Amino acid sequence: MNKNICLVLIVAAVSVIPTTAIAATYTPTQIMSAIQPYMIPSNAINPSNPMQTSYGEGQVYIYKLPTNPVAYVYTSSGAIDCDGQATTHCNSNTDPYYQGQTSFTQSDGRPLNAELLPWYVLPETPNPIFDYATRNIYGGEAGVVLYNDKMEFGVFGDERGRDGGNSAGLAIGEISYAMASALGIDPDPAYGGIESGVTYIVFTTEDNVVVPIESHTAADTKGQSALDKMMTQLNPAVTPTPTPAPTTNLLKTRGLKVVVQDLTTGG
């Protein structure tokens, strides 16, 4: 018996279109849930000697997280630092305490720009309670600041000096104009800021220093890497929330060829 078998072969030449990797991040709620169990007296570097907010109120404890490298966390105020380059919103007319310099400078030697660059402030060194210079923290150190349901990466950009209301160097809890704006806090240097509820995570080591310090893109990259490492060590069960990036079609047909072949078999 003869069988006529017709095979139709469809040959498609395809190319794979590369896609951007899916970035992973953590929500403010996930981060707070991971760090709060460690915000206890036994982890505080100053359990019997609290600092104050930048408004001279409250009791602020600095907690050392059991991670490698170490990270420090505290909850305090969000006072506005508008020092540095004079801009539309940060100048001697808008800020009664304005100073045209910052403790750390851009790669071109100019002061930082508080209106554009998110940063956090630490007490100047030496400090009797939280002396960053002895804790492996450097100018430009990456960090993350959280307020309500918002978070923002930033750099250690300026120091809080010993002024009339802070003669002992005990005040902490200050952020740049840009950082406040990103967190939904009123950034007005004269009337803005928030008295409490701002949580700071300060990373350590030279590996987590942002270069150049004025690059917020670099701060995002460095901060995200440090945060991922910290979160994995504190709570491996916490799963990052995927943030899909825009993609294109995975497959693109470049050509189509139809081959017809008759096969005859005998039986």
C-alpha cells in the first residue's frame, strides 16, 4: 500500500530582542518591618545617653544593625538643610540660617546643591555620642531615609555643627531641601520640616561611598545595593517587590520559508 505523505515545514528565522533586567526593590513597609525588631536597647549605641532631634526635643537612640557591613538606624526629625550653592529656594533671603558652604563638596570643588541633591546630615566630628569618623562612615556615604510610605536614597552631604542650641553636639535629624521634597515633607527652610517620624539608615565603609557625591543616580545605585545586602541579612524571608522595566517583544520574525516535500512509502 502506498502512502502519500505531505510534510509542510515552516522555517522561521527569529532574533531575540534583549530586555532590560527587572529591578528589585523593597517597600518602606518591608524595610521598617525588617529593622524594627533590632531597634531595641541592647542594640543602641547610646542606651543611657539619648540624643535630641534637630528641634531640641525628644530622645533619639542610634541602633547598630547586626549586618556585615554594619548599618546604623535612628528615627528623628526632618529639619531642612538649605546650605550650599545659592539657588531659587536656598539662599540668604529664604533661609535665616543659610550658609554658602557644605561640609563636603562636589567633584568640581563647589558646595553641594541642597535644592537638587537629596542628602542627610550627621553631627560634626568629633562627637561624644555618634562620631561618624570613628564608625567607618565617610562623606558621601550612601543612606536611605524613610517617612510614611515614601523612601529616598541619599548621601551624607553635610554636618550639623555646634551652634547656640546644640552646643554639646547632641542634635540629629536633618535633611536637604531635595530630600524633604522627595519624601513629601515641606522643604521650606524657614517654616518647613517635620518634628518627628523620619527614619534614617546610614550605611558604612568606603565601598558604600557615592562617587561623585553630586550624582543622585550613583546614590540610587550604591544605596540600592547596600540596602539589598542589609535586607538579605536581616530577614532572608522578605521578598523584594519586582519593578518591571519597559520591554519590547521577545521575538521578531525575520523571514518565513515554507517547504513542501512528498514522501512515498511502499507497503
